[in-house]
Amino acid sequence: MTLEHYIPFNKEFLLEQQITAFAEDQEKASDFKKLFDIIEHYYHYESFNLNRNLKQNYALFDPDLSEKERKRFIGKSDFPVFKETLLTVLKRGNYYRIDNETLASAIKESDLIGLNLSIDFNAFKDFELYARGHHKAKEKVKKYFFWKKEVEIEYYDRVLVYLNYSDADYLHKKKVKLGKMPIDPGSIALKIFKRVPKNDLETIFPNAIPRMSVKDKMLLWVPGIFGGISLLSAKVIPALINMYDAYQTGETIDLLNSKTSLNQGLIALGILSAYCFRQYNNFVNKKIRYSKMLSDSLYFKNLGNNSGAFYSLLNSSEEEVLKETILAYSFLHKSENPLTPDELDSQIESWFKTKLKTDLDFDVNDALLKLKNIGLGIENNGKWKVIPLKEALITIDELWDNVFEYNVTQKM
């Protein structure tokens, strides 16, 4: 998997790490904390505006609202604005889109449940998956009979699923059944999950239905059909024919041999039936395991649904923005000379690798743009520097003071 922009450490930890550079100057350390306290409040205000924008333009498509409530937002909710704002929040939070090839591979392969799932994509006008962060863990999965094998499973730390449901006419035309899902046609569902297996991505779709794989079907039907025909033709049917012929002709029936042959055939059929039942039971057990995984995902792994997902997204995006600003300002402040974006990028990524044993792709251009937008970063001939700490405090304080401007005119 390619390196991500996501920074897997919380902002307080990173801030403390950078403050160590001012260990001998307590005044500078205090000023540094004050600076980023004000910056955090400013970014929180930005997130508040994004949240208000999202809720306003999502309301018409929110499945949690009643039809009567949604009608109030006709002409007020704008889908293009909602989608653009959502993508902005995801980008700020360092989420990236999971491509269709990865999803197709997950549907084809299943690490934990070993079960094929069928998803009717006609239910969706559009669907997208976004992820952030990943890790690997050892898990034991059942292979044959009672044998369990330890395998390495790759997990996404966070996954957002965006489902834009088709209109009612299209669903009817394609004969799509939403079942008992409380989803209205034309609505948009949003769900955030944590710790989702990469090869079991399909399990987070609400309309994923378990299906028997070709292997399951062959193990169930091939032995059953061919074994059943073979036993019936070799044992049971001949014994019954002999008994019937003897009855018709009045000959003495060899009950011992006939009964023995018939019993052997019936016992063999019983064993075959038990085998077929066992194979089908294996499939049923897989469905139970899938239901358990789905239940765990909904109860323990779900972090937010629909408009409730905005808070999780905005909180993570706000923190990512702040972390990038902390790092860019700190490293430029410590540098004796202005740095190019590549030089700054290399220094920060090397610091993560050597100090925190972490490989990541720091989004240096985004971080520098943030510094410039809040007045702390200066670019000259492709090289960047930041204004001194005392001056930075005055600049960011003025920025925060001017967030709310009230012009009061008094009539004389």
C-alpha cells in the first residue's frame, strides 16, 4: 500500500514533541502553545462553517429525516454544493478514495469469513468508499475441519461509505428490492467504520447478501447427486426389483440377502445425506459468522451515520489541518535559512522515520498553503520562511479578532 498523508499521532503529542526545541526558553515554549491554541480555535470555527454547510445541503437527502421534514429543504439543499463540501472535508482529513479494483478484489476474496457476498449495485445511483490509515494484524481463521491457520490481515483504520440511492422508478425498473432497510429511494446514506478488513470491504454494504460459492455448491451437490445415483443403482433399486420379481412369480424371496442389500444401501444413503447436511451446515455457519461480523461492525465499529457522520469527519479533518500547520511552522521556525517545499518535506518525513519509526507522505504543499492563508508563512523565489513567534502571535490574534466584524452605525 502506498504511503498516506494521514499523520497517525494526535495533535497534543506532536505539539509536545515540537516544544522540546524550546526546552531552554520557557517563554518561547509558552508562546508556542498560545500560538497553536488560537490557531486551533480558528480552525474549529472553519469546521463549524463547514458543518453548517453540510447539514443545510444534505437535509433533502438525509434518510434520518421524515418525508415531511425533507420537503422543507426543497430549493434549499444543493446536491453539488453538498458533494463538493464533503470532498473538501475528506481531503482536509487526509482520506483517500478506495478504487473499484480494490472493492472488486474484496468481493472476490474473503479473509475472515470465507463467504461470497452478492451486492446489487443497481440500488445505487452512485457509491464511493474513502479510507484513512491502515495497519496489519495476525488473525486465526478456520480452514479445514478443526484446523485453524494464522494469517496476516490488512485493516483500514477508518472507512467512509457514501451511498447515493437510485430513484424509485429506476429501482422498480431494475427490480431492485431494498428489503427491510429503512432507506427511501433518492436518499444518501453515509456511514463511518473503524478497523475494516481490506479483503472484507463488501461487508459494510447494507445490501450485501451471502451466496454459496462454486466450491460450496460442488461440495454439496456433486457428491450428493453422483453418490446418490450410484448407491441407488447398485444397492437399493436392484434389491427392490429382485423382491418385486420374486413376489410376482411366486418364487421364494431370499429375505436375508435382500434385506442385507437394502439395509446397506439405505445406510450408505444415510451417510451421504449426513455428508450433504454437513456441507450445507458449513454454509449456514458461515452465514452466522457473517451476521456476527455485521453485528460487530454496526455495534462496535460504527462511528457515525448520515448527518451524525459529519462530526467525526470534521473532528478528524480539523485535527489533521492543525497537525500539518504545527509541523510546517515548527520546522521552518527552527531552520536558519528559508527552505524549498521539497527540503521541508524531506526534513519532516525524515523526522517521522527516525524519531517515531513511521513512514508517511507529508502533504507539504497543503501545509504551506495553510501557513500562507493565516499569515504565518512567507514565500520568496520558491523558498519559504515563517514570521517570528512574537509577530506570529499578534498576526494570528488579529486574524481571530476579525472573524466576527460588527459595524454599528449610530444616527446623530
